[in-house]
Amino acid sequence: MSKQLPLVEQSLCCSPLMRQPLSEDQSAELARVFKALGDPVRLRLLSLIASHAGGEACVCDLTDAFDLTGPTISHHLKVLREAGIIDGERRGTWVYYRVLPTTLQMLSTVLMAPGSVTT
């Protein structure tokens, strides 16, 4: 009688992370991105930018969502930008941010098994 793996284990066995060890360069890059996302303010900023109408958000729309100073929000946005998670474009006085889908796709590719369904 064969024992079937639970669904979670079945999908993890085929993710790139489980198939082969990461190289030193891959580990460093992924750690940098995950470290940037490891802060609740930055994770929320990413969510606000990604879900904003048109796929981009003005910094003026982001600062009101937090009980933090403008320089603190700017620091968090800088960390996300330097990690390659978001990009910004200055338009007059304001900077507009958008999520870089290639970085999010890279994270998804490493963590998810091919054909995995998300809800």
C-alpha cells in the first residue's frame, strides 16, 4: 500500500527551491529581496502600490496611509527600490511608484511548484 504525500508536500517537492540547492549568487539575491519584504511597512507599501488604480501610486497617496513621517516612508521606498521590487519616476514635484513584475515573478518561480494554483 503506497502512502500519498499531503498536498503541500507534493507541491513543494517540485519547486525550484526543493529541486536543487541555490547558488551563492542566487541565495544572496533572494535574501536581499526577502529582507526588503520582511518589514511590515514595506510589505504594506508594496501592496498599496500594486493594488493602486493604474498599477502605480504617487508618493503623496502613500504617506497618508501611515502614521509615519515623510522621510521614514521615503526610506522604506528606497529600500524597496534598491531591492528591485519597485521603480519610481519623478513627475514634477511627486514621484510615482510601480511594482516591477519581473522581481515578483522571480520570487514566485523559486517558491512555487509549476502548475501550482493560488487563491
